[in-house]
Amino acid sequence: MGRFSYEGQTHADLDDRALAHVQMVVANKLRRGEPFYFTWKDDPSIGHGRTSVWIHPSCTMVFTYHGGRRPPLNRLWVEALSQLANTPGGLRLIPEPSQVDEMQVDDSGQIQ
């Protein structure tokens, strides 16, 4: 289980595979100078609500992975998440599409 931390105070615990897809979408959006909302469901231990954060270039984010290997990315999931990030409601985690079009990304973020 990985963790997305925002501004050192707020965090979301996500599966490493889901977190890798979120990281790709966040990086792509910020690389283009496009701030957006990211919303997730809170852990039941702190209630059954949700948290939304405004993602922008000057915010502090940390993506922490439990596993040591970068999971392969599903291009279709990245595209679906990116489309959500472009809506007024912003990015939120949705189930991975059953069809998989995997792409490999190296440590510098380049698609191989």
C-alpha cells in the first residue's frame, strides 16, 4: 500500500499500482501547467467522507511506494484518469479498465 502525501498534512493510502497511475497523471498535468483537484475517499478509520486538494506546481507532494519496483502502467487507465483530471470535478480514482495496454516508464519518467 502506497501513500500520496500533500503539503505534509494530508494523505491518501492507495495501492502501489493505482498510485503509480495517479503520479503519471499528476506529472503530466503539472508539466503542462494545468492545476486541478484531486479527490479521494477517506479511510473509514477517520470517517466516511472524502478529501479534495488543489494540485498546483508550488504544492508539496510525496508519492511513497511500499514495493521497490515500478509497476507497469496501463495506458487506458492513465488516459481515463487524465480525462477526469480535465473535468471541473478533477481527478479521482476509478477502477482500472479490464482491457490492458501496458507501457513501461523508466526512472526519469520517460515512456519506453
